[in-house]
Amino acid sequence: MESGDGLILRVRPVLARLTAEQAYGLCDAARTYGSGIIDLTSRANLQIRGVRTDTHGPLLERLGALGLLDADPALESRRNILVDPFWQTGDDTALIAAALAARLAELPPLPAKFGFAVDAGDARRLAAASADIRVERGASGGLILRADGAPLGRPVAVEGAVDAVIALARWFVDSGGAAAGRMARHLAGTALPDAFAGTEAPAAEAPPVAPGVTSLGLAVGVPFGQIEAAAFADLLRASGAAALRTTAVRVLILEGGALVAADGFVTGADDPRLRVEACAGVPFCPSATVATRDLALRLAARAPGRLHVSGCAKGCAHAGAAPLTLVGRDGRFDLVRDGRAWDMPLETGLDPDTLATRFGAA
Ligand code: SF4
């Protein structure tokens, strides 16, 4: 993908996991062939920024050697599969996600942002993550298949889960869902057929993964999802982590990683930077007319609740609603309350400095 700071190359870690060797290699590749900045996206993917056209080829070779590229790029582009980051080998999440990844060729052509969540732990950790078809824990303790936007899901067995996912994806396409782009938007005007209509509510949500010590190892927050590759390699080494797990909430889990100092990362669950989302903005994204992250940092500690600062109405950093969303337009900001970046603003044309004063930021 083209961006304001060069090409962006996206890596989709299988089951949201990289071995330590792959993670070191990725960090080195980002410094050698890119700007040294890696994004952690809201789909739990990693993006190497600042790649030049002449370094693109060597970077692909390096990532291929690390085992971080799929053999078929067309299938890789369909592998929008989020998983519960606390999956264990052989559990429902690992089995279903692997089975779905192996059958991507059976999916119909889907919109680029269409994705899947396999959230089959004891409680749901991906409820707020962007996904269109969910296999998740139901209130009764079994698994359910749920179309995003529908309140109820249909009970499903592990063995039949991927068949059901593919069938629901086909219904989405056959019923004209591509025009809406996402499942929830499609369901706003189209009823699910009986075969997919749900009878069971989803299980309760688990608290989001937070920085600190977890059952897998040290978890660190990544402000705005922006990782400095050299600092991250140092952190991996210092912690002794054997692997890395990515999450959809700007947190990295260092598998087996010990509690160590983590300069540049968030280690406290109450850090205000965890309450703000901001996309790349100016100068990194050609669609942006405003700088986003400086303002978000200035407002982080003072904003009342969760804050989303978006460079434009696409809302790449946060697809969901937020109590307060600032949306860049023509060098100024529009303000949306309790909505998404593309919703109707309450106020328009706000000056960034005025906003900082208004929220009492320094
Ligand atoms: S929300 Fe707009 S400005 Fe921000 S990264 Fe996406 S396209 Fe670019």
C-alpha cells in the first residue's frame, strides 16, 4: 500500500503469533528495508512502514525466509481472522482458526475489510473488535456462530464451525452484502434467513487485554499502535520472551516474557494513552489534512472517557463508536459524540488549538 511515508507492507501473523526469531527478523527487516517503524493494527496485524520501491523486493524475500508470507497472496488477503490472543494449542480457538485458514479458497469474493473473529475462550475477548462473522462462546457455554450486528447466534460445533462460516459468507454475498461492505450494515436492511437466525446470546465479555503480567507473560501497550523496531527488539531480548502475540487492542503479549522496563511502551493499565486512538494522520496518510497523534497525546489525560482522533471520516484507527471522536476535515476538526468517525458531527470546523484549550490540555 502507498502511504505518505512510503510503501506499507502488512504482515498477518498466523494465529496472531510470531516466534522470537521471526519477531527479531521482522524488527531487523523494518530497519533495513523500511523506516524502522512497525504499526500494530486494530486487526492484530503488523505493518512495516517507509518501504521504498527499491527495497520492496528484498523485504519480501526476507519476510518469506522468515516464514511470514503466505504462498498465495490472493488467499493471504482473505486471511482476516482475529483470534482470542490467549488461545492454547489444540483448543477450540486454535482448531477453528487453523481450519478456516486452510479453507480460505472456499470463501466467495468478499469486501476488503470483511473479517472473521474466532473468540472461543471461556469468555469473549473480541466483542469490540472489528469482525463480520463471529464464532464465539455463547451464554450456555457452547459455541455460537453470530453475524455481526445480530444480537443472537446459532449454536455450532467445533467440527462444523468452518462450514457454517463459509455458508454465512456466501449468504452475505448472494444477498447483496457487498454493496453495504460490512455485515452489520447489511443486516440493517436485510433479515438473516432462518438457517442463520440466532437463538442464543453471546457469553459475557472478558476484560480487554491490559498491560501487565498475564498468564502468557508480560503484556505491553503500544501507544497508537506505533512500534519503534529497535526498541522492541531490545524489549524482547531483555524479557527473554520465546514468542510474541499480537492483539486487536494495541497490546503485545511477550510469551514467556519476564517483567522488565519497557521504554516507549505502556506498562500500566491506567496509562491515559490507552484511552486514545489516533490514526497516522499528517504527514503519513495522503487522505489526512490534520496531524492526529500530537493532539491525541495532548488531550489523552483530560478527555472525558475514550477519545478517537481520526485524520478523516474513514476512521481507520477505530471502527467502533467512542464517547468523543474528532475527525479531520480541511485542516480542522469535526466533533462527533457517542459515534463513529463517519457519523454526523455535532460541531464542525474546530481549530486544534481551541480543542486543546477546551479540554484543559497543556
Ligand atoms: S482515517 Fe483517514 S487519515 Fe486516518 S489513516 Fe485512515 S484514511 Fe488516513
